[in-house]
Amino acid sequence: MARDRIRHTMPQIKPREGRSKSQRYHRAQRRDGMKLVRIWVPDPSVPGFREEAVRQAALLKGAPEETEALDFIASAFDWPEP
């Protein structure tokens, strides 16, 4: 009985009017010329991931594409700091 009284006397929280924080953030990012991209990537915690990475690295070693792949990886770290 007392429990019912408490439930009915608790103030109700009204949802905020307008845009949510994430909506405002996304809108600001778009306004700054950014685009949200979602991608699936391999999960390194999955069993067999390490073995597959080693296998693929061995296939690439010494191949003409090795330099291209290493240059691509290095360029990802050459981005200027904001």
C-alpha cells in the first residue's frame, strides 16, 4: 500500500524537447564537412585472428605489393594533428 503511494508521488522526468546531444553533435560534424561512416572490421580477439594475420603477412613478404602496403600503412600515421 505505501509502495503504491510512493510510486504515484514520484516526479516524472519529461524528455528534453528538441534535438538530443548526439543529434546536435552529428549535425555539427556535418556542418564542419564530416561524414559518419560505419564499417565492419576484423575482430582481433577472435580465435584464429593472429594466425590469419601471420599467414597473410607471409604471403605479402617479398611480393611487389609489400612496399605499396607498407607505404599505405605508414601514410595513415602521417596525418597532421588537429
